[in-house]
Amino acid sequence: MSLWGAVLVAGVGCYLLKLVGLSIPARVLERPAVSRVADLIPVALLTALVAVQVVGDGRSLVADARLAGLGAAVVLLVLRAPFLLVVFGSALVAALVRLL
């Protein structure tokens, strides 16, 4: 299959998936368990993306400056620091660890 064929198949698949989501009856979506799962899915997906980007390096796991930056970000978030401070603080920690 060529690259454009894969792009077209993925596009049609995404459209059909969205169509299935729109065709689910409202009474099903109003169930508390479904609502709770729907609320948690984006958090799980974003967490997985962050984990892959921070500790992934091709086919192996790596603990480097990115992990220290993530740790600093978690600490700043727990301390309820402003978002810009979290971003710049974690970048500063990662840069300092890389400098060492």
C-alpha cells in the first residue's frame, strides 16, 4: 500500500469512528460510568504521549535530562505554580542537567 493509500484509509477510518460516536444514543452517554470514562480518556492519552516522549528513545527507555525536567514540572504543578513558571522551570532544570 502506498503512503497516500494509507493516508486515505486512515482518514476514512477516522471519519467512520467519529460517525459512530455521533450515532450513539444520548441515554448511553448520560450513564455515570460512560461519562467518567469519557472524562479520563484524554488524560490517559496525554499521559501516554508525555511518557513516550520523556523516556522513549526509539526502541529503548532512557532516563536523561528530560526526565529531570518532567520531575521539576510535577513538583511545580503540585505546588500550584503558574503555568509559565512550570514551563520555564522544567526547561531550566532540563538544561542544567544537560549542562552537567
